[in-house]
Amino acid sequence: MTQPSTQTPTQTSRRILVVDDQQQIHDTFDRLFQKRAHVNASLSAFETKFLKPRSSGPTDVRPHAANDNIDYEIDHAEDGASGVDLVRQSLQDNKPFSVAFVDMRMPRGMDGMETVEAIWAIDPKIQMVVCTAHSDHIWETVLDRLGRNDRLLLLKKPFESDEARQLALALSEKWRLEKLQLKKITDLKREVTLRRGAEDEMRQMAHRDALTQLPNRPFLLNKLNQIIRDQVPSDATQNAVLFLDLDNFKIINDSLGHDAGDDLLNQVASRLQECVREHDTAGRCTAGPSETVRLGGDEFVVLLERLSHTRDALTVANRIVARIAEPFEFHGRLVNVGTSVGIAYFSGDIADAHVVLRNADTAMYRAKNSGKGRVAVFDRSMHADVVARMEMENQFRRALDAEAFDLKYQPIVSIKNACVQGMEVLMRWKNEHGQWVSPGDFIPMAEEIGLIDRVGEWVLEHSMTMFAEMMARLPSDACKGLYMGVNTSRRQLSNPHFMQRLENIFAKTGFERSRLRLEINESYDPRHGDQALHTMLELHEAGVGLQIDDFGKRQTSLSCFKDYPIEAVKIDRNFIASIATDHSHAVITQAIVQLAHHLSAEIVAEGVESKAQLDLLRSWGCDSAQGYYFSQPLTGERMFQLLADPMQCDGIRQLRQKTHTPIIVSQLANTILTNNASV
């Protein structure tokens, strides 16, 4: 006989199972655990027999006030087997019993202890109350059979109603607390698992670059230190770190936008991984794995472990240089990027990971200084060079912050009119040791470390201010046609903000834009092409003059005459220095003069130091000359004095005297060309 309760369990309901072969017992438990009940007169005799009378009067089966906040859901079984079935079903329904009251003597089937054993085999958490009115089942007997257990209590019949209620309340509460504790433990374990997973993920994220998903600097440092620890000093097996960064990444990032820069970095990461995979597949890195790492910005590292031969690293490095040199595509637009690679070999005798990275970085800078797209292997002599270079960089940064530079002005003289036609601004820097540093050293460095824009703006603003002050002090006839030339790199022109910054300087200094000529070297670099050309066109439309500087010094592209809106060409001093002694240089220089004139461009000869050079240039129709024959670079005040009184310059004075005639000069030129040709 099984009778499920008709009560609806609430949030605080507790399920109780009664296993007894007597219906009156079941009815009594129903009455005991009802919230509101009326005494049933037909049960009074039974209750008097099995329930002890209260000291104050007859047995009271009304619900106790202490139980008013708890609902009990009672299920009944008249034998052990039925009780076991109900327990099994309760677990399947996820509605387990908290307490079971089991009669010890049931004539059919299992007795009470067998029933308890069977129930605990199914649900070991259920709290048991063994009910008995017979002396043959004393407590010691129960313990011998079921063992000492904090989930087992004995209730002797007849029992008081309060006893049954208290047992139900206490044991169901104990069961609830145990379930709650188990749930908390389970939740805690789950939380620990989730937290460990999150920590693992955080560790993974801490060792991964968010953009490219490559391993990052902390990962690399840990990996390098692990290799150094694991490899005994006597093991001569070589590992290699390949260090590289991208040429002109900042320009691409600034001109095309950060999204394009991020896209470029991802494409570079993919190409690097391809290069390493190709090497591994070819079987040349036989003993150890490899890793491609992004350190940050545009810096990457390839780690090659346990090389079979040191040439393996060179093979990978050269493949990387070639692969990165191939154009990258952004929305149908091709962009060229280059790289140089520094290699540092190491084994177990190195100090730590930072030394390895420093050595590879040092080698990379040596490679970059040797030219674009190079590979260099670290040797100890490089370290001193790098320390000196770093000191130079730091001093230069401090000098820029303090504006601790000098500007000199070298006059440009019109050969035809024998007057100062213009001046070139020359930047000078004396380092903290009191030594003058060549512009050929600090200008390329400023480009490499990303300071060339600041330097260029400083030169433009201060030279324009000085020029405007000179103009205000000079008579108008001394200012006629006077211009100022300022060296500007294509890297500066490729900055999309260059024109606006120049306009701001014009407004600040009051400089007439028609008097400014920007001197640009003639070598073409596709990485600076489109934006630089756009800026040149803007400058031309704004009335700013453009002239090609050092023409003939580098690999010359004659397309600059066609592509760029240039007004003048400055022939490099290396040609001018030997035109009076070298037939080929004389012929080339004369051809440059004629070519420029045919294209309506002026010609300025740089580095003129002798009368013979000047005479030849004049005979070829060269427009202007600049060099020590006329003047060394001057301070602003000395330049003003020269403009105010050009005759203090010996070269100008001799040019004005015109002691030589065009016929004599022509004869001199023909003699030099003929003699050199015969030699």
C-alpha cells in the first residue's frame, strides 16, 4: 500500500516517508504533520495505545506551533519493498526524502533493518528513524546490524507526538543543511574549476598578443630562460633568436590609418609563420621547435631551438627579408614594406633571456645601418657600437627638448648677376661632450627613431623667424628675389599633416611662402611615394618652391623631372669637386645643366670651392653656385651682414669684376675636356 500525499510542497516543504504495515500509524503521521487538523475521534483509542499521554492531559495530536512555518509532504509504504521503490522513484524525480520512519517489525517481506539497508543502498543521505515497540530490537542490536551512524535514531513506541515532531524537524533540518553544505561544496568546486580555467585563460592571454594571437614578450622571455636553464653549459648545441622590425611602419600607420596598420601586422605575422613552417617542413630545423613572437609595435622575433647548423638561421632570415619585401595589399592598394633581421646565437652559457634579446636587437640595428633588407649576426664588437648609438639617441632627444641646436645659413650666389640669390639653412648639433656631430649621422638617426617631423618643424619655424627678421632690416632692393632653402625628406612629406603644420608656421612667423624652397633628395622610395607626391602638389599650388637636392648622389631617376613640380636642381658636390679634372664628371655635369634648362628648371651647383670650377659652370650656363668659394655657413647675424654688403665676399667681388671673358672661359673648358678625353 502506497499513498502519495495530497499536499503541495512549498519552498520549505520537507518530504517524509513512513514505512509501516499498520494503517492507523500512517493516519496518525498524517495528522501529526498537518498544519491545521481536527482530532478524529475514531483514532483516539489507537493514539492512546501507541502514543504516550502528555503529562498535562491526554495525547494531543494537533500541529505544534513551532512547525507552522514548515510544510511536510508525507508518503506512505506498508512494506519494505514498497518503501524502497518510493525512495528510488523520488531520486529519479529529483524529489528525495529527507526523513524515513521505518517500523522494525513488518510481517511481510523485509523487516525494518533490511529495509533501512536497502534504502541506504539507494540514498545514503536519507535520515532514518527506526520505530519499535519490541524489546528484541534494542539499540545495541540495531547498531550491530546497521553500524554507528549519525543518520540513524531509535524511536520507541508508544511515543509522544512532540517526539515525532521534533525528530522530523531536527532530522529534516540536518538533512537540509547537509544538502546545502554539499551544494556549497559542489558550487565551490565548480567555482574553483571555473577560476582555474579563467586563470589558465588569463595566463594564456598574458602570453599571447591580442592582435596577432602570436606569443608575446613574456612568453618569449620565459621560453628563453627555460632553454638556458635546461641546456647545460657543456652542450654546444646552438639556438637562435631572429629579431626584426618593419621599415617605415609609422608612416603607413599614420597615412593609411591604424586599421591598416593592424592589418599589416597580421599579414606580417602570417608571412613569418609561413617562413618558419617552410623551414621546418624542409627538415633543416631537425632537433627543436620554433616560435614566432610579436614583441610589440612592429617588432617580431623568431626563435629557432637546437639548430642542426647555424646556417639554418641565416636561411630563415633571408627568406623572411625576401617575403616581407613582397607588396602587401590593403583594399586593392599595394604597399611596400621592408625589414632587416638581426641574429643572435646562444646556448646554455648565456646569462639570461634579456642578454639574448639585446644581442639580437643590436645585430638588427647593425643590419639596418648597413642598408635596407639586410641580415646581420651579432658579435661582441657590436655592443659598444650600440651603447654609443643609444647614448647619441638619448643626447639628441634631450637636445631637441631643450632646442639646443644651431642654425647656419650658406649663401647661394647668382652666377649671372653676381649677387646673393638665396641661402640654404643648415642644422648643426654639438653633443654633451662638446663635439660637433655630422648631420649625415644625426639626421638619418632622427628619421629612424621617429623624430624627424619634430626636427623639421623646429628648423622651419626658427629659420623662417630669422629670415623674416633679416627681411625687415634690409632695404627692399637687397630682398628682391631672395629665397631660403630648407632640407626636407620624403618621410616628412609623406606625413599627411605636413601641409597644415607648415601653414601654421607661415601664420606664426609671417614668412612669405613664395620665398621658401624645400630641398628634397631625388631618390625615389615607393614607401613614401603617393602621399609625398600629393604633398608636393599641394606645396606647389600654395606657391612654395621645390628643388631636387644632391642630384646625382644616389641612384637617380630622371622621372623626377616629369613627376614632381620642381623649380630647381642642385648638382651634388661630388660631381662639382672634380669637373675641372675628371672628363666624365665634366660631361655629366654639363649634360645635367642642359637637361634641366630644357625642362625649365634652374641649376644650382653645390660645393663650389675654386675659380676653375666656377668658370666652367658659368660657361655651361649654370644659374647659381654655393660653396666655400663664396662663403662657409654663417650665423644669422653674419648672413644679414653679407646681404647688407655683398661686396665683403671675395667670390662675389671677383665675379662682379668680370676679369675673364666668355671666350676665354669657353677656351678653358674646351682645353680641359680635350685633355681629359685624350688621357
